[in-house]
Amino acid sequence: MPAWHAKTPPSLRQRWHDWWTQRLPRSDTLQLTQRNVYILPTASGWMLALVLLVLLVASINFQLNLGYLLTFLLAGSVVVSVHLSHATLRGLSLRLLAPEPQFLGAGALLQVQLHNPRRAPRYGLAVAVRGASAAQWAWTDVPAEGSSTVQVTFAPTRRGLQGVPLLMLETRYPLGTFRVWALWRPAAQVLIYPRPETPAPPLPPTEPRGDGTGQTPARGAGEFDGVRAYRRGDPLKLVVWKKAAKSLATGTSDLVSRDSQQAQRQELWLDAAATGLAEPEARLSRLAAWVLQADRLGLDYGLRLPGRHIAPDSGAAQRRRCLEALATS
């Protein structure tokens, strides 16, 4: 096998990380105890230890009583900070709220609830996906006998149903000389929709209903199938209110109504074959853009995918059904 085709073996650190991750049980709740909270000195902590050593040697060499006092005073503060740092996480309860579906390309949002049963507040807590940059850490304080919710983001790299990545909770309270952390492996999964194509292409033309009746009428500029200009006397239930709200916001009066007679003859189908694209992910991206556009206009629409058809409908439930089908196809 050529050298450039050989798979690079994982490093010792990566193997250690994989082994450690597999040891963690999957759960959407986590109770922090002395068994799953870890503590190590930070760079500042090692520097403080070196300073204390120098102060101790200088005090012994020059017989400085005030030097002894300062050295042991600082050392005592460090010992107390070890207890305070570890106690900041110990006893804390974490719960992951059910994640909402997100679009590929946008940061997926996770909501973590922290509950503090203790009668003292906890300060300087941070939650993030393991390996996240400093800007992605979500910081919070948890009040005494209270709760706090933080929002953690991560960037999915593919669509579909996928597990929530490994999370980390950390604090360096009170002196910043010790880093205390805990790892959490949630069991929840998040659904990632395809990335919508931008700018969104025009919707495909409507089709005659399955019974073969009706002809496709000509559409004017700016009109969509199943929608026509508002006429005096139209029932309020036929007005496309989403379009009306946008018109009123822009200062125009371009109200539109659903054409009930045309809707009886025509159907809007978002068909993968109608996208005109060969690449599968590009087709799904265009279909996702069409679903959002049709939903924004308040139209009835159906979705055709290889091996799966979703009947025409409208509303939030139809939007969710179509996007879930695109995400899992």
C-alpha cells in the first residue's frame, strides 16, 4: 500500500482520550461528586508554587521571620483555595434540556441547567463542548439553592440525527491557581437539517391534481400558485397573513388571498427531480430552501423524495415533517 494511502495511527493522547470517553456513561443528567470532579494546578498555580519555594529558601538563608510569615500565609491561602475550588463543582446537578433541530451551517444550541442545592452561591462556572475555544465557553454563577441555565453552541459538520458531543464543566474560582473540571457525555441526540440554498431559487410550478382535472394557469409577475391579489369581499380566512404582515411592515398594501378555485385544481409539489441538480446534498439544500419559502408564503405544498412522499399541507407541522424527511433521507 502506498504511504499516502496508509491511515495515520492515532496518537497516544488520542487513544487515551477515546478510552476515557468510552468509560463515561451516557446520561442527560449528571451529579458531580468527588468521583467525577478533577483538579490540577494551572500555569499560574505552578508559578505561585515556585515563588513560595524561593521565599522559603530566602527566609531560611537569611533567617527572616517576616519572610516565614509571608510564605506560610500564602501557602495557607493556596490550601484553602484547593478546598474552595473543588467544592465549587462538588454537589452540583446538571441537566441537558431536549435540543431543538438546527440547520447545517448554523451553530447548534444546547441548553444546560445547573442546580445548586447548597446554601452558598457558586461563582465562575463555565460550560462548553470539549475542545472549544475560549470564546465559546458559557460562563455563569449559580445562586444558593437555585438554578441557572447556560446556552452552549457547537458547529455540526453533517446533517442528520447525531449525538451531542462531549461537554466539559470547569471553574478556576477563587484564585485561578487550580483548574477544576468534570466531563459529561449526554445521551441526547440533535437533528440537523440540510443547509438551505441561498439565495432561494423560485418555487417550481404547480401540477394538476392526481385526478387529472384542471390546467395550469398563467402566473403574473410576483405571483405564486394558489395565491392571487386581494379582492374586496374576500373572507378573512383566505388572506395570507404572513404576507400581509410583511406588506404592512414595508408600508405597502399588496395583500394577497388564497385562490380557493385554483387550489382545487393545482398542487405544489417540491420534487427532488425538479431541482435540476445532480449532487444529492445540493438537491436537499434546494428542497430545504423551497420548504422554507413555501411555508413563509403560507402555501400548501407536498414533498417528493425517492421512496417517500409527504402529502400537501401547510403550517408548522408540515414544515417540520418535510425538514425531518430531508435531514434523514
